[in-house]
Amino acid sequence: QKRPGADEIQAIILRLKNFLEFVVVNLIDEPGLARIKVREIAPAVLRFRLVLVKRDVALLIGMQGHTASAIRSVLKAAAGIHGVNALLEILSHEEDAALPPE
């Protein structure tokens, strides 16, 4: 499968971001405070950073991480259909703010 071009990548990012937003909004308490940041970190490798309030991070990750793992698996499968790899980070706003700027 050939690597998607820049225009295709933007369309794929939008599709996957909308999918992720749809899933997450229905699982957290504060969807209005959720942010999804996307960056192509290597050719055809997309990193989705889901930034939530702390209690929503705990809610989404859960005690054993099953919900987060399931979301990652479905996101990765959806990305694979489009010829890209997707990674998902789930962070609190505080954790995100402490990261160096990109």
C-alpha cells in the first residue's frame, strides 16, 4: 500500500480526529474541556494527543486501562485502513502544559 500524500494525510487526520472525538465525548464527563491535538511525527505516523481534565483521564483510562486500550486498538485499525499508523496519548491539561512546545 502506497504512503498517502500531504493532502490525503490532512483528510485522514480529520476523519480519525472526528472518530476519536465521537467516541470520547460519549465516555467522559467534561467533553467541552477536551482537546485533541494531532501531529505527524514520522511519514504516515500520526500521534493523537487527547488532553482532558484529570478526572476524565482517570475515567477514560480506568483501573486497568481496558477502555483506553480499546480506543487505541480501534483508532489504530481505522488508521491502518488509510495506510497510516496512529498513536494515542491521553494526558491531563496539566501534563500537556508541562511538555516542551513542539
